[in-house]
Amino acid sequence: MDGTTTEQWARVRAALREEFGENAYRSWLKPLTFEGLDGDTVHLSVPTRFMRNWIESQYGERLTALWASERQSIRTVSVRQAKQRPSAQDLPEEAAALPAAELTEAPEDVAAANLSAPIDPRFTFETFIVGKPNELAFAAARRVAEAPNVPFNPLFLFGGVGLGKTHLMHAIAGHIRTTAPQKKVLYLSAEKFMYQFIRALRYKDTMAFKEMFRSVDVLMIDDVQFIAGKESTQEEFFHTFNALVDQNRQVVISADKSPAELDGIEDRMKSRLGWGLVAEIHSTTYELRLGILQSKAEQMQVDVPVKVLEFLAHRISSNVRELEGALNRLVAYANLVGRPITLENAQDVLHDLLRANDRKATIEEIQKRVAEHYNIKVSEMHSARRSRAVARPRQVAMYLSKQLTARSLPEIGRKFGGRDHTTVMHAVKKVDELRQSDHSFAEDVELLRRMLEG
């Protein structure tokens, strides 16, 4: 581009900024790149097809007029989608958490109709067993699914792992899609929201992202605690949330803690999340667990002795998912081996689950005790620091979490700053190796274990 053309393009851009304002200019017009002149046509490019279509429809005529005022020969302004892939060097820190596949997927997927997670048809309101620990959450979820106007927005469901949050989320989405198919329901995890946002940033396709997320009738985000500490994702989620609530679109959110207790979440976000109805799903009672088992046995059309159901309801109290899994395992054993379901067989087949449920330590308690022992801050358990003084205690805490709790590897990873389950596997393996080769280290781990078990 020669000096004259450079000056002309600069004046066109200045005029666009003056006429349409800073916000519109920054969002739509600033990304325009001058590609060249070809007779009576000016060639410009933008990063995405969505932006190209929007600019042509909203700003095309004015672009042509401004260029014609600079060069009388200009009759047309052509805007195309740039072919090059933008650099990822300016992406926020959370982009480092993206798997390679997420970074290289085509950006068009941001607007794909199948972005929403699949809804499990088994998770309905009819199959949800209601008791005192979950009656408020159930009633609120049903109101959101059935009522045309809901007096609270958002609905924030929180509680421990396996207590029924996901069941209710699926029940809401499934009911709305069945009874009001014209409504656009988008249900996905906070992790998926972040992946889509980072990919949109990478491909400079954020307007398509905003358009898609802010055009839904019901937005449902699972495990919102995942975006803790991820400032750019929180910022975008905050604006998406506000835009939907301001348009009276329904937002439903789940988390493992109440808004006020979410670590790594900005205060303004906590405040906004708590504006609607916050409904806790409490730990199950013995009566509720027994009711769940009886219902599950009826669904499976299996005759399970009452004594066995009572035994399971007493011994497996951590969460509903494990409770139902125990019954599934017991029934499968009886069918495959050809033995009756008895109390003795239940104790034998489920010995590992029963032992795990006898443990009292929580991941939070383990992190606190290990941090005290090694004289580091508890926050280092969630940090990205890799120095040995921090990484080794973190690995010990992961190892003890695997040994002393019934949590899965992905669940443990999430409690340590959203780490992948493979990181936990590596930590367990590393600590096991060090226990074999370093007597002093082995004594440290054993001491911590006894303290936590006692």
C-alpha cells in the first residue's frame, strides 16, 4: 500500500469511528484489514465469515461511500474472510488448559446446533426421588421447566458430588424441549463454555460466540466452579449472564458450593449469581437413600431383599451416584454368577465401596493438613506453580485424596485447580515410587495418612 492509499485508509477508518462510535468500531470495524486495490474495487478482509456478513449488511454502503469520497474511481468495496490463522500469543492464561484438539478445531463449530450436551432421557422429574434434603431444589427446578414466567432468575443449584444436580438439570432441559420445542435450550458445562470462548478468541470470532450464547431462551451451565480463577472467561460469562437476564431469558446454574463460597470467583459475579433463587441439595438422609434404592430396584425389575437395601442405605452415604452404582454392581454380579442377592454376597462384592465410605477425610481436609505439614499455603494446592517445594506436597495431597476418599480421578483433579485426571494419575504413581526409594518421605506420607484417618 503506497503512502497515498495508507492515508486514505486511515481517513476512512477515522470517519467510521467518528460516525458509528467507539464500541461498534472496536467490535466490528477495527478488525478490517486493507488487502489491495483492483480497478474500481477496494479489497478488505476480516477474520471470520460471521463478521464479513455483518459488515457487508450493516456498514457496506457507508464503506463504499467513504472510499469513493477518497478516490472517485472506487465503485465497490469487497470484504472477504481472511485465510490465515491468528496467533494465540495474546490469549488469556486459561487457554493453556485447552487440549490441542480444542485449539485446532474449526471455529465454525462455535455456532453449531449440537453444541448443547446430550440430555439423558432417564433423568426426568418422575424418576427423581424427593426428600427433605432436595425438596426445594426439586420444586424450583420443576417451576423453571413448567411455568411460562419464573419469579427468580437465575436458579442456582448447589451441593456435593452425586446428590442430584445433574439429574435436575437434565430434567429441566428435557421437559422444556418436549413441551416447548420452539424454545432454544443450551445446556453445557462451564468447561465447555470456556473452550468455546477461548477458541472464539483465537479465531477472532467473538461476535459469533456472543450472538450464539445471547440468543438462547434458556442457558444452563453445569459446574460453574470450573471457571474459578479464569478471569477472561468469567468476564465473558458475566456479560452473557447479564444480557440474558436483562432480556428475561432463563439462566440455570449448578455448582458444588453456594455463590458466596465459590473461591476464585469475582465478588460481582458471586453477587449476580445469588440474585435469583439459590437452592442447596443437602446430603442424603437414610430414608431418602432407602427410597432411591427401592425405586431403582423397581425400575430394574429386580427383587432385592429389604435387608440388603437397608444395609446399602446405611453404609453408602456419600452420594446417590455411588449408591445406585452399588446396586447395579450387585444385580450384575447376581445375574452373571448366578448367585442370589444376599447380605453376605453384598458385603463381599462391594467391599471396596464399603471401605471407601468408612473413610471420613475430605479433599479439603487433606489439602489443609498436607499444606500445614509442608509449611505452604493451602492456595498453592490450586495454583499453577511447579517448583518442587510446592509440587511435591501437592502430589502427596493428590495421592492421599485417592487413597482416603471415594472421589474419582477427574473429581480430585478439579479440586486441585482444575487439573486433568492424568495429572492425578502421575502424582499417585510418583508418590508410590518415592515411598519405595525414600524412607523419610515414606514416613511423612504414613504420618499424614494416620493423622487424617484418625
